[in-house]
Amino acid sequence: MSLVKWVDFQTLGDERGSLVALEIGQEKAVPFDIQRVYYIYRTASGVSRGYHAHKALKQVAICVAGSCRMVLDDGRTREEIWLDCPTRGLLIDSMVWREMHDFSNDCVLLVLASEHYDESDYIRDYDDFKRLSRDALHSSVS
Ligand code: TYD
């Protein structure tokens, strides 16, 4: 099963341009209650970000301007995808390692998150992530 899961947003467009609205508590496309929104922008040329997974946090990443390349890894498979569409978000589940590369100069990456910021939810070491994801897999099949 692919790690790439898209969330499509309704566009309210007219001759002036496009608009996407996300209503807290009423947003049907996002499969969690949105507790936090943050955005990454003006990423310096050649910089990659991420390099972590979350124990519980789920996120939806929307490239509202420009483009970037996202790598997702669940400990068994690794997939990569370009984000470049403001009406389409990438669902990033818990226990998925993510890396973001090749940010365009104009990239604005908006992220919807299921929880408030909590550093203790991060797994920032790839070997720890592999071990924890293997343990989780074994406990779910035994
Ligand atoms: P981090 O999640 O490591 O960024 P990225 O995955 O994009 O490389 O966050 C960078 C710093 O910002 C880190 O010190 C934690 C802080 N931070 C917050 O305080 N609140 C937040 O909501 C986020 C996402 C990060």
C-alpha cells in the first residue's frame, strides 16, 4: 500500500482567482481535528528539512506556493513525491519518517497538525525510528 495519501480541498474560484477555506471543526477532507497550523517559507537554497518521524502526530502538508520534494518512509518502503498544488495536501501519518528537499525559492509549505507542538513526540534519529517501527509492526502482528 502506498504511503502517498492525498487530501483534496474544494476551491472557491471566480474570475479574480482561487480561494481555499478550511473550517476548524467542520473540515471533512482532513481526517483529524486540526490543533495547529504552521508554515515553512523562504527556505534557503539547497537546504533540506524534516529528518524525523512522530510517534502520534498526524499532519497534512500543502504546498500553497512553489514546490518541494517530500520523501516518506515507514521503515519498510520509501517513496518520494513532488508537492506543488495548493488544492491538494499530503497526509503524513504517525510513525512515518519524512524529509523535504528541493524547495523552490517561492515555496510556502503549509502544515495542518493533529496536536500542539510537543518535542517528546519527535523521533529524530533514523536508527531509533527503524527500531520503533519494527517493534510496532511485530506487536501488531503477534
Ligand atoms: P522542526 O519540526 O524540526 O522543523 P523541520 O521538520 O521542518 O525541519 O522544527 C524546527 C524548530 O521549530 C524546532 O526547534 C522546533 C520548533 N517548532 C515549534 O516550536 N513549533 C512548531 O509547531 C514546529 C513545527 C516547530
